[in-house]
Amino acid sequence: MSASDENAYDVAVVGGGPAGLTTALYGARLGHETVLIDRGGGRAAMMADTHNVIGVTEETSGNEFLATAREQVASYGGDFERGFVESIDRIDDEEDGDDRFRLVAGDDVFTAERVVLATGFSDKRPDPPLPRTGKGLHYCLHCDAYMFVDEPVYVMGHGEAAAHVAMIMLNVTDDVDLLTRGAEPTWSDETAAQLEAHPIEVVHEEVSGVENDPDSGWLEALEFEDGTRREYRGGFPMYGSDYNTALAESLGCELTEDGRIDVDDHGHTSVDGVFAVGDVTPGHNQIPVAMGQGAKAGLAIHKEIREFPRSKEAVARDGPVNEAEVPAISPELMATAVAHEGHAGGPRESPSAEAAADDD
């Protein structure tokens, strides 16, 4: 199985969240043939509102945010493909002797010089009954804690993370309960002593029912098996995450102790040519952080695969750069660039691209 020339790229990004989209944006805008392959969904798509992103208003939904980003990538000549990447393997490029990567997504096959994994993770959901996600059930502490200033809040869980998040929430409200839902606490004795020193009530009974405001849909209270009712405006389940690392592992990428893809400050994994960005890597799970990681990876990839400056060794081997070799941008991306509204002096037609089309 081999990819056609139409499916041969410089950069292939797997995953269409903020990190992957930013990497693709940098790839296309820096003059590299770039494809982003996304199966849809993801944590960002679930957002009812967007928080903590300068320049993006709060009422912007996750789907609106992502749709705008895809339009931006496309405007610079990046390709977007809907699909699930099932496998990635390294192949020999017979034409230039360099290694490339082959990505298989159903019936579609792509090749690329560099691969970027932006595959994210899935939150482990607690058992029902549950409040409505986004109106009582929230997964991002630093995104949504602001919403619960001076409101009654719960934290669900029985481990270290749940105990610490409950204490963290005291920074914004004085009414915090920690719900173990019948599970035996697994936090350490040290954490237990710390927890006892904070005004947090640990509730061990299982949740038996949920009450929502009939008009707004927001959580009003939770009911418990002992017959009690406790009022809450919202809360955070802390049951861990499932990181989407199957592709990384198949390529031999090293993982961290907690199961994320190990990367350096510019997204390089332990495998040459493979990068990883966003929530599947260590760090805060925040849109601005993911975008920053995508930008760093995009710049690092550009530095690795750009044509010029040609190295001293290459000049000695191949000779000086001649006029026919510049600029190092494909006719298609050149035509897109000069016709873009952000082009210097305004958009224009590209004689070079038209000549290339005529030659074809």
C-alpha cells in the first residue's frame, strides 16, 4: 500500500484540538505541505463556553472555537481530513532516500516527513447518577473554578487528586464537600491529616439522585442514599485520565510514569521525526498551553525541514543555490499565500503559480 502524490505531505498532524490545529497553522503558514487528520470530538469540542483564552469571548463554544481554527488553517493552504488514524509506520522513500511516515486512516493513506501526535486524553467519568456536563459536572479545575466563587461545590473521588482539589477549591469558596461515594479513601495519611486541617466535609454515602433547575438546567442539589439532600452549584470528578498513546507506543515513543508521551520543550519525542503536543504530553491541560506547545513544535519542525539556509556540507556536496531552486515553497502554497488577505500590499494573483499550472 502506498500513498499517492496527492497524499504526500511535509507535516501530518493527528488530532484536531487546539494543540494540533496550532501546529498545522504554523506548518502551513511557514510554507510546508500540511495535513491535519481528526476523528472529531475531544475535550475542546465539549466546551459550552471558552475560558482563559485572550481574544476569545466567553460565550464562544468549543465547536465554534475549533471551526474558526480549522478555517484559519485552510486559509493558509493546510488540508483537513476527517478520519481515525489506525496506524503509523516508518517507510523508506525510494525517491530521495529519506525516511518518511505512512499514516493509515481507513481507506486513506498519507505520507509525511514529520508526524505530530495531538491525540489528547479522555476523562474517566464517575458512575451515574450525574449532573449535566457543563452545568454541574466539570473536568477542568483551572478553567471553571471561577464559575463557583462563593457557591457550594462538591469534589468526587477517593484518591490524592480528589483530596487536593477539594482543598484547592477553598481558594474561591468556603463551602466544599468531598464525596467518596462509598469508596474507601486511598489518599495518604499525610494527606488525611492535611485534609482534616481544612474546613471540608467528607461525605461517604453514595449519590442516589440529582436535582437540576428546571429553567436553566444548572445543578441545584444531590441526593444521597441515607436520605439527605445537599445543595451544590457544581463540582469536579477526580477519577483520572486515559491518555491516547497507542500510536506513540507503536512508534516506540517513550512515556512518562503517569502514561503521557515524554517530550522536550519543543515537542520532540524519543523517536526522530515524531512530535507530540497538547494534553497527551505533560503539563497543564489548558487551551493557551496547548496552543503554545503547538507553536513551539511548528517552529521546531520548520527549522528541521526548511530548505534554506543550505548547510556548508550540502553546498560543498551539491554546489551553490541557484535561482531555479528558490523560493522553497510549492506552487499551490505560493498561490494561496499571494492571494491571502494578509499578503503584503493586499492579495494578488500569482504569475509563478499560473505558469506552473500551465506547465502541468
